[in-house]
Amino acid sequence: MHSDNTTLEDGIGQLYQDHHAWLSGWLNRRTGCRDHAADLAHDVFVRLLKRRESLTLAQPRAYLSSIARGLMIDQYRRRALEQAYLDSIEHLEYRQLPSQEERLLVLEALERLDRLLDSLPARVRQTFLLAQLDGLNCPQIAERVGVSRATVERDLAKALRACYRQRYADA
């Protein structure tokens, strides 16, 4: 198995050597910040190493830029979540404000929840949010979404199973 990892790392090393400078420049043009671009380029190659799959790429730059786009979108979503959270605690009195550690824990939980919700089919996500955020019951959700009550119940069960898997996969 050691030789498989060595081959994988050699392949990614060669990919890095051949395309890192290009990727950094590509990201720099999109982000407008050399340091930010360097961090994202690094994250692209870390993601490749974590996948532990051998790569045979006909168009390596297209592949790398696709991963980089996904990372930029993830980062944008993280920043939007963080800003929404900061906006939500803005009205609190000083003594009610969460500590920095509590803020980081909440933001981490929000990011995991966001990824989980994003992984659900659109109707399942909508059903779950109508139940959890709007407090609607199954018949109300069925009427709003335009599906049967049984479909709503199945969709909620799917969402809850996904939450359960996420909760215990992290434990």
C-alpha cells in the first residue's frame, strides 16, 4: 500500500509542480488578493491529497479550476453564514454576547448544517425547513408544497435520518 500512496503523492506533486503557479494566478485574478489566492490554491491540492484517488487528467487545469471554484463558493457561503450570525447577535447586550469560543462552535455547527441541508434534495430541504423553522405540521406542509401528507412524512424522515447520520458521524 505504501507504493500506492507514493505513486499518488508523486502524481499530485507533479500536478502541483506543473500547475500551481497557473492556479495561483487564476485565483488571484478572481479574488483580487494574492494571499487569499495562495491559500485557496493550497487548499485545492490538500483536497486532492485527501481524496486518495489516482488521477489521470486529460485537462488538469479545468479540473483544478473546478475544485477551486467549489472552494470559493464554500468560502462565500461560510462568510455569508458568519455575517448572518453576527447580525443576529448584534442586538444583544454585552453581557449576553457569546464568547469567541462559543461563536466559533456555533459557526462550525452552522456550516455543518448548511452542508447537510445543501446535500438534501430541494423538496426534502424545503419540507424540513418548513417544519423546523416555520413550525408547520405535515398537513400544512403538504398543502404548501403541493404533495401528499405521506410524501411530506417520507421527506421529513429522510431529512431527520440525514441529521442523525451527520450528528453521529461527527461524534
